[in-house]
Amino acid sequence: MSVVTRYIEVHTKGGTDVIDLTRGIKTELKTTRLNQGTVTVFVSGSTAGLTTVEYEPGLIKDLKHFFEKIAPENERYAHEETWHDGNGHSHIRASFLGPSITLPFINGELTLGTWQQCILIDFDNRARERRVILQFVGE
């Protein structure tokens, strides 16, 4: 069993910006020369999260609308009384989504469905440079 760590750096706009990471993950998987195993995808920071979706404009719009309903940007958050950074909603949204996802791969290919992509959503209220950690475990 081998463990290989790689990174993807992405620039986000904040404000529930959605970034498709799938191509980058596939590219990094090829460089590992691993045939089967799993990759854990993890985003550092507490105002972004990861999931899989069908990456298309209608669903992206729906996701943004959903997160605005469960943690509205203009709501009052106790977090902001501590840090005065205006991003309490960002932390709540990210905690619902979670910072990591594990994807299996077989024969050197991710096992994502035909219309399934791995995405990062940056909920922060400003642009960010995000480091996504990929940790491949396999043979």
C-alpha cells in the first residue's frame, strides 16, 4: 500500500463560489501511477466545503439558493461579535457541507458517475486562495 500526497491550488471569488476540482484530481491521480484505492480530498479552512454534484448551471444556482435559505448572509451570527469579519454564515454553511470527501478509484480512474463531479464551494465573504489536499492511498 502506498500513500501519495498532492495539492491543488485554486483562486475563489467567495460568496458561495463553486469550483469543479474533478479534472485536477484526475490529473494528479495519473501522476501517482496507482491503480486502485481511494483519494481523500480535503480543503484547509473553515469557510469552504466539498461534495459531488452534476456540475451544471441550474444546479449551481439551486445550491446557492439552498445555502442562502439555511444560513442567510444577512442574519446575525454570534461569531461576528467575536471576530467582526461578517462571515458567520460562511462557517455555518461550510459545517453543513464538510471539509473532505473520499473517492474510490479503480484501474487508475475515479469511479465518479457519468454526470458526477467533485466540487469545492467557498462560502467566505471575500476572494481566497485555497489549498486542496489530495491524499491517495492504494496500490
